[in-house]
Amino acid sequence: MLVAGCGATGGGVHRLHAWNLPSEAFIPNVPAASKENVVVVRSVSARRPRPAAAPDTAPAAGAPTDAEIRAELQRLYGTSDTAALSRRISLDNGIAVAPPDAPAKVQAMVAAANQVAKLPYVYGGGHGRAGPEGIWVDSAYDCSGSVSFALASAGFIKSPMVSGDLAHWGQPGPGRWVTIFANGGHAFMEIGGARFDTVGLQQSGSRWQPAYRSVSGFAVRHPPGL
């Protein structure tokens, strides 16, 4: 059944399959060194070593000043706050790359959004139309279907939501990492300064966009903790 807005509801709840991420990081199994392989280095002189010269901390000739660096960051990114810049998502050919120290839920959302970033738009897409993989996997997605897919990959929701429902979901106001903009007719989100928006397909062929758009008339929400 289609519902007014940018999506449709339907189907039971299924687990995500191809987009599940490993719960633990891979750590190589490196054998400990045996006693036979340990080399002990002994001092050949009892004399106290000569202290090393202090490093030259003076800036190199022609290096930009701190003020010039802050001005350039402001021009390029709209902010010179290095803490905010550490939360920036970079875009490469319509695909997003999250900072390596981003929270695991942000990494999961970006990875899932990349999976559907260039798929076509269809009303009701991603809302459990049909398919062997369950309600999440589709050949095309609408605005709220693609946002729901990303949220589900991070464990925030268990079934797709239409844009009108997203306008009341989560916590009010912008988030530190993720902000959702939604009303009764459209929904998109911003992750780390990059916009994930279905209308971007007409502009660049990807839902990921570096530019901002008007948010007048949209509710502003964010996932808990992000």
C-alpha cells in the first residue's frame, strides 16, 4: 500500500544481508618472539651519552601562518574549526568516504548509502515491494527509502519509514554527525557535511552531493547519539 509522501510501507521485518559489517576488527595473529630470537643490546661505554640537539621548531621560510591556514579552511569548508573538519565526509566520483575515526554507526550508514547512491529513483522503492532479500534490497529507491536503508544499516530502525514519519523520528535538532531533514513530501540527510539526497541523481548521477540546499519547511532531526 502506497502512502502519501516519498515512500511506501509494507512487508515484515527481515534482516539485512549483504550490508552486514563484521562486529570486530581484524587483528593479525603475529607470533610472539622466542627467547632464541631476542637480541639484547648492551652499552659499549659507561660514559653518559651526549644529549641530542634540540630540534628546530621555527617555521620554514615561506610557510603559511596560522591565520592564513584558518582563512583558507574557512574559504574551502566554511569553517576553520578543526574538530568540525575531522567530521567531514569526503566525496569521490559520487561515493562517500568516512573518516577512519568516525563512529561505527556512521561508517555503517555511509557504507550502506554508497550501495544505493547511484541506483535510480522510483516512488515506493526500498519500501518492501518484493524480492528474495526482504524489504531492504531493491533495484531503485525513493527519498525516504534510501534514507531508511542507511538508518537500518546502523541498527536505528527495523522497517522502512516514509518521509512524514522521518519528520518525527529520532531527536530534535541537528546532530553532531548526522542530520535528517524531512516533511510530508521529501526526506534527505546530511552526514559529515555531505548531503545524501535523491534529487542529486538529476544533478550528478549520485545521491551524494557536496552542496547544501534550502531546508525551509523541513523538520530537523538526528539519530540518537549522532
